[in-house]
Amino acid sequence: MPTEIDDAVSDRSMNVTKRSYLSASATVVLVTVLVAPLMALGTWVVVVASQSPLESSARAEPLIGAVEAANRSGDTNVAVTIEYANAIVPTAHASGTITALNAKVGDEVAQGMQLIEIDARSVVAYVAQAPLYRDISRGDEGDDVRTAQQLLKDLGYLESQADGEAGVSTARAIMAFNEDSGYGKNNTTLSRGALVWVGPEPATVSDMVVALGDAVVPGSEVFTTTASLAAIGVTETGALPRDGAVELEVLGVTTPYQVGTGAVTEPESVSAIAEAMGTLEESVGTIRLATPRTVATVPASALVADGAGRTCFFPGVQEAAIVVEPAGGSLGTVELEPSLLGQTVLLNPREVRSDLSCD
């Protein structure tokens, strides 16, 4: 009886021991499985941490380029405005009664037009930079004589050139004009009373001041004019190009421009720009060189400034420096003398050279 009990106890003890051994074995295996990857990871971390950033980066290679060409026109924006001439009110220089009226509202009064008649004598319009200040007779000289001669020439009375000297041919032309206009025969004096100055350009009648039958005296207004285009004003700002022919562009219209004048006065250009501006009184234009200039350019990164204040670039890693004088530049580039066009240039000297002196 005791023997059976002992055997049973012995068997249970052995089973417990086996289970404990198996549990221990499983624990060892589990620990091994978990620890091994961690150890490997730890080893990798140590290896990676021990690598130098310099050792992991590729060494910079020299970048070689060439000095390139670029066109520069010096574009500068400017403000432009339409400028009008002061309205001129043409006046008579004779006394009498208006016996004929040949102009009406809307008419253009130009050189040689028979404008009115005073006491049945013709009064002719003329266009000039300035009005006559005296009657013109043989022997007179000056710009006013030239103005009178040009009128006589345009009317067909004078064949010679308007030279500002009232000689025989001018006197004959005056006599012919006076006879045809009602101022008598053999009259060699061109009277201011026979003429009306309408300004430096033909004038458009805005309103007739006189009417048929009115009495006039010297200084009487004949008609009023509308303000005419005089110029396109230019507000010059910034560094404008001056080393060549310059042009102004406004809303697609391009015209020659003289820097320093502050205006475009050539009639055709004024009219074209005013037409492009339409109802605008002000706009923006661009002043530029008519023919762009060619410059040499390099990236700003290729240039080096040394301690002596010199600027240079290097043709290569080992080559000596080429000292330059920058002539301008834009974003990221520097302008050099055109003679350097095509010259090889090291684009990244700071990365591949130890000597950055311009010696």
C-alpha cells in the first residue's frame, strides 16, 4: 500500500519537473528571439551613428561653363501725358465791315485760306510759329519776311525760295497778291490787315465770333479754336539709356526719343500716341535703346572678390584668376566686357578650389 502511494507521488514529481524544464526552455527561446533583433538593431544604430556626414556625401565636381552673350536694351518705365497747345483766338488787323464770311464751325483753317472779306477786300489766313509784327516791304529782312514769303509761295505768287530777304521778286509777288485781293495796283507792301494768323498749325473753328455785317477793328476776334495736340510729355525717372539711339514705346506705338527733352513733339508721333491712348490723359511708356547692346554675362556664383577688393573668375580648378570689372547685372548674373565672350569659366570655385585669391 505505501509503495503504490510513493510511486504515484514520484510520478507526479517527475511530470512537474518536466513541465518546469519545458517552460524554462520556452522562455529561453522567447528571450533569444526578442533579444537577437534588438541586438542587431543596436549594432546597426552604432554603425550608422559612427559614420561621418562628410564620408557619406559625394565630393563636389568642377562645373565648367562659358561666358555667354546677352542683349540689354535698358528698358525703363516712364509716365507719359498728353499736352495741348493753348487755344489761339485769331484776330483781325483791319477796320471795316465784314462783307464775306468763308469759314464756319468745324472747318479747318489752313495756310492761304481766304477767311473773310473786310470792305470787299480778302483777308487770308496764314500758319507760322509766330505772327508778323510789321507790314512787309522791299528791303526788309528777317524771320517775319520768310513767313510772308512762304505764304506768297504757297499761294503761287512767289517762285523763289523763302530766304528772309524781301528783294525784287518778293516785291512783285506782293504787288500781285494785293491786286488780286483788292488792295490796289503797284502796292509793294504786304499789310498785316490783309492777313490773320491762326497759329503754328492749321486750326479748327470751334465758334465763329464775327458774323456777316459786323464792324471790326484791329484786335477784333474772328473765331475761336479748339485746343490742339502739342506734345506727349515724358516724366523721365531712373537711369535712362544714353549710349545710343533711344526710342519710346507707348501702348504699342514706338517713336524716336531724345533723352533730356521730356517730350515728343514730332506731329505724326504725337498724333499716333494720342490715338493709342484714346480717352486717357496719362499712361505708362517704356524708354529703351533702339538697338540693344550685347554684353557678356556669367552667373554671380562664378565671381570671387578677394581681400584686396578685386573681382575675378577662374577658367578652371588649377588655372590662374582672370580679374574683371563688373559692368552691371541682373538677378543672378553679372555683366562683363564683351571681349570675354566664349571664355571658359569655373562656375563653382568655392566648392572645388582652395585658393580663391585673384592674384
